[in-house]
Amino acid sequence: MQYINNNLTQDLSLANIAKHCFVHPNYLSGLFKKETGVSITDYINRKRIEESEYFVKYTDYDIADIANFYHFCNQGYYSTLFKKYMSISPKTCRVRTVKHS
């Protein structure tokens, strides 16, 4: 988890993480799910969304650029996950932050 948290803006494929941990990807995937209750992909996505929230709120970077920086395949997917984890869209999050500043 520490490796993932420290590398959220890097390529965090299951194969890369398993290689770093010196275990087989299938073993890591099963163990991670058993110990945390979530898949590695869900964990990575949630952490990336949580960290990217700062950039949405406090910078004027395009949402697409933020999505790209955190290795999401496109802005639409990023926005869908942002809404899933934060309960609002990135655009709404930015507008609310600007209004309250």
C-alpha cells in the first residue's frame, strides 16, 4: 500500500507492483483483496481520485490534464470515478470551491 501511495502518478499496473513486491501478480491480487476487502485497481483509483481532488479544487489545470497526470485513460472515465468516490463531478467540485474562496 505504501508503494502504491508513493507512486500514484506512475504506471501502477499489477505486474509492476507485484515485481516491486517480489511476488506473482495473481498472488498479490488475491492477498490484497483478502486483506483490504477491495481490489488493487479499486484501491489505486480511489487514492488517485482523493489525491487529484486538490488539483481540481485549487488549480486551474484542465480536468483532462489532471486525469492524464494520474494515468486515467480519458477525462470521461476520470469524471465517472471522481463522481463515484466524491459524490460530485470534478467540475461541480471546482465550481463549489471557487464560490467558497
